[in-house]
Amino acid sequence: MYGLGWGSSRLKKADRGQIRIIEAFLAVLIIFSAFAVSADLTGSRSATKSESLASIGLHSLMKLDQDGRLGMYITDGDFTALREALDLILPAGICFNLTVYVTVYDEQMQRLNTDVITNGGFNSQEVAFVEYICASQSATLRCYVIHVNLGMAT
Amino acid sequence: MTKGKKKLRTSNSGQLLIVAALAIAILISSTTVYVYELSRETNSSNAASIADLILALKQNTRNTMISSLANVSNGGERAVLTANLNTLAQVVRSLTHFGTLVLDFATLNDSNYDSGIWLSWNTSDMGTSSTDANFTLRVYGEETTIAANYEINVTTKTTIAGFYVTLGGSEKLVNLTCSVFNEEKSALAKNITLLYQDSGSWVNVDSSNNLSVIDRGNGTYSISFTIQTTAAIIPVSAHTYDMRNIFVQANTTCSAA
């Protein structure tokens, strides 16, 4: 009986050890899951930010295109005026790189601007891309495709 | 007593374990719900992007209609509208950012419109240059297919009304009121050229006729000029270009006030 009692006490001690291991394992699991969840949240948030940046860019181009100014600047080759107008419309702190293409020979696209149309140092980690069709309002129709990369100024 | 305490502690530790498990479960489920809500927000912003894209393409369909009407009203062929819309549809197909985009159109044909174009310049006191077409834009995305139907109408209308006052002999002062409308809303004119008919031929009104044009700023222009004519009724014509370079002509006959 005495021997059995000593054995039972030893078993209890061993059980306690196992519980400690399980506790530690659970703690590690909780911490890691917290890390995983927060990483996922950060990703979702940056995707939303990128979407809103793209939306801002698209709306700015639409605003410029409403009275046909966007098409007029491109048709006239006045890329300086285009850069200044877009810089004025976009909220402060947003930088952009813009490229204008014209469709030639059915589906081939030819780049129109030789120099990069930008409003400053484009050095952002958060980049949104906007593709916009611009049809001119002039009596002779011209269709352009505009590619804009937008980022938050650093 | 000690045995009882120990027993209580043992039973308590079991309860504590259940409470802790419950707390962790609540924590996990609330985090899951939060992440789910956040992902729903991201999905709705994707939908908003497609809505923005449709708005942008609608804007460019309108630009194409304006360009076509400017061309046709200045002497171009009516077929220009269909040709221009085909060009736009082809460029739309080349966009790949949101998936495959297909733009279909049907120009309006009725008692007024022929191949989507209506030019009515001979009606008394009013002139209309208009274009109308129906569109279907289909967006074949990775997850969704969206179809948007819309109609675009671009209309430039001008109205003209007036009378004349005999100043003495054959000299007459003609007073006119000319109004310009874009899609039934007041709009500014880029240029208005006036002509009057004398002995069966149309004569341009210029500065030698003491021409005065007062811009009321709301698309209405008060015009006056003097002419030498013995006619009792003076036909007048206003040739107007709106700010979009769409041409419209309106005729009226002026009688003595």
C-alpha cells in the first residue's frame, strides 16, 4: 500500500509536467495565431488603401476628362499641362507616373510620351495602378489608353 | 479541513480551465468575425472599382458621341458615329485589368433619328443637333460577370426669337434673343454667326451693322444690329457652335415691334 501511494504521487508529478508542456504549447499557439491574424489584417488594410488610391486616381482622370481637357492635352502633345492639371486635382501627398498609349494597327499600342510624366520622386511602397481609356471630344476621334501608377509620397 | 481545501482547489482548477477555454474561444471567434468583416469591406471596394470603371467607360462613350456629333454637324457623314463607336469598342476590348470587357451598342432609329443622328435646322425659332445610342457593357471578371445597360444622348439646341424697330427710312434695328442648351440645360456658346435675308440672299451680319452681343452668362445672348432693307419681314439665321464644337442652326422671322 505504501509503495503504491509513492507511485501515485510520482505519477501526479509527471502529470503536472505534462500539463505544463501543454500550457506552454497552448501559449505558443495563441501567440503565433495572434501574429498570423495581425499579419492578415495588415495585408487586408494595405489592399484597401491601394484600392482607394486607385479610386482617387481614376476619379481625378475622370474629372479632367469631363470637359474634354484630358483628350485635348494629349492630342496637343501638351504633357506639361497634363502633369500640372493632374497634380492639381490629386490630393496632396500622392505622387504619380503616367504613360499615354495610342492604339495603332488594330490592337497594338504605341507609347506617346517619350519622357516620363511624373510629379516628383516616385519612391512609395504602396502603389496602385490605374488603366484609363480617354476618347477625345474633338471632331476627329482619338482614343488613348492611359496607365498611371500612384503612390503615397515619402 | 486541508483535505477539503485541496479538493476545492482541484475542482476550481477544472472550472478555471473551462473559463479560460471559453475566453480563448470568444477571442478566436471575435477575431474571425472581425477578419471576415474586413474581407467583406475589401470585396465591396473591389465592386466599387468595377463601378468606377463602368462610370469611366460611360464618360468615354459620351466623349465619343460628342466627337461624332461635332463631326457630323460640321458636314461629316452619319456613318462616322458607328465607325467611332466601333473604334471605342475595340479599345475597350484591349483593357485587361478587370478581366474581359465587351462594349455593344445600337444607334437610335426613329422618326427623328437616323443612324443615331438627328439634325433639325429648318424648324422655326429652334435648331437641334442630337445623337442617341444604347449601350451594353459586359465585364467578364475572374469572380463575377457584370452587365451594365445605359443610354447616351448628346443634344445641342438653340432657340432664337426677335423683332425689329424702324429707325428711319429703310434703316431697321433688329433685336434678338438667342439661347443655347446642352442636354436641355443652359450652356455657353463658343461662337454665334448671324445672317439676315435680303432680296432672297443671305447676308452676314458684322461690325458694319453695329452688331452688339450681350452675354447674359446663362446661355442667353441679347443681340442687336442695324440693317438697310425695305422688307416688312426679315428672316434671320443664327449659326451657333457650342463649347464642344457642335454646330446648330436656327432660323426665325422678325416682324415690326
